[in-house]
Amino acid sequence: MLIRINRVVDSAIFTVRNNCPFTIWPAALTGAGSPAQTGFELPPQASRALAIPAPWSGRIWARFQCSNSGRFTCESADCNSDQIECNGAGGTPPATLVESTLAGDQGKDFNDVSLVDGFNLPVAVASAGGNCPPTSCPVDINNKGCPNELAVRGGNGGVVGCKSACLALNQPQYCCTGAYSSPATCKPTSYSQIFKSQCPEAYSYAYDDQTGLLTCPTGNDYLITFCP
């Protein structure tokens, strides 16, 4: 099932697909530009196309294990709006983020997958025309290597997210703060390397290199697939 919307002039179409065996609730947070749709439900094998006018920058992520008993809440990456729409709020870490800039520096588009705020779902990003390289974090880190001290568990006891070391331990060497606030002093740690070893194209900490930056000519459309 693909839900389509009309293209807006000078916009990119982001098609968000759910390949997970359960329902997810994707959301977007706009950093600059016109607001994008801030939340919707997406059953397994369904897709939704979003027209986002350029220039734009922001992030897209997905929530899961959600319920609506008077107010809408999610056990993973909730935006705490009490609604399916996040209404300008970001997801509560840990959350796998797709970060995007449309018509940015030199008129190019930039997309990346970030685990700086931790991990909650695998995701892949590709240009619809295939004219620029894809990037992804395709591994379910929740069930493949998340240390107990980073794991976030849902009501059924299963892991619904893997925190960053900064979020879990709040120490300068993990948060790239204080004496560690530069690329020269903030280096990979054993925790960030857990993310990097499984998702080498994704950002694993604040000063990670740009191995996973998807750079395209502006005007491209993109496919974001959760659980690729």
C-alpha cells in the first residue's frame, strides 16, 4: 500500500516504507524550512510519500510499540506529544535518525543515518533515481550486541532501543564535552565501536567521520526504508 500526495513545486518526495513485521509511527522534525508532516501510522509493507519543499533541513525517525488509551504513547522514540502528530517535538532517545538537508551547500542535498542519539530501528536511505550512493544502518542492534547497560526495555521485557554511551553514562569522553570537545580529543570508544562495527556507514558519535554522508544533486527524490 502506497499513500501518495501531490508534489509541491521545488520539493523532494520522501517515500517512507515500513519493512518491519509490525506497525511503526514515523515522524519528522523540521530544523529549517517549511514544516513536514510530523507523525503518521504505517502498517507493515505500507509506504507513504511526503512532499518536502526545498530548502529544508530536519530529521526523520520512527516510533514503535505504541498505544492509544486516552493519549498516544510509544515505548520507543516517543515524542511525548500525546498524539500521533509530534507537533514540533523530537523523538526521545534512543532513536535512529535520518538527517537531511535539501538544497544545502552548493545547492546539493545531504542525507545521513545517525546513531549519535542511540539506535531503535534499522533504516536505509537511497535516492529514488539511484544516481547517488545509498547509506544505511541495516542491522537490528537491539538484538545483536547492545550491552545491558545501554539497553532500553519495553513492557514485555524486550529491548526497544540501545542508548548512546553519552546518554547512558553522561561522561565527557562519551559526550565529546569539556576536555573532549574537539575532533582531536574526542575519539571512538568501545561503545561507539559497537555501533560502528555493525553499521559502518552511520555516524556513531559526535565527531565520527562522514563515511555515510549521502550527497546528491538537489531535486532528487528519496526512499527511506525501516527494517530494510
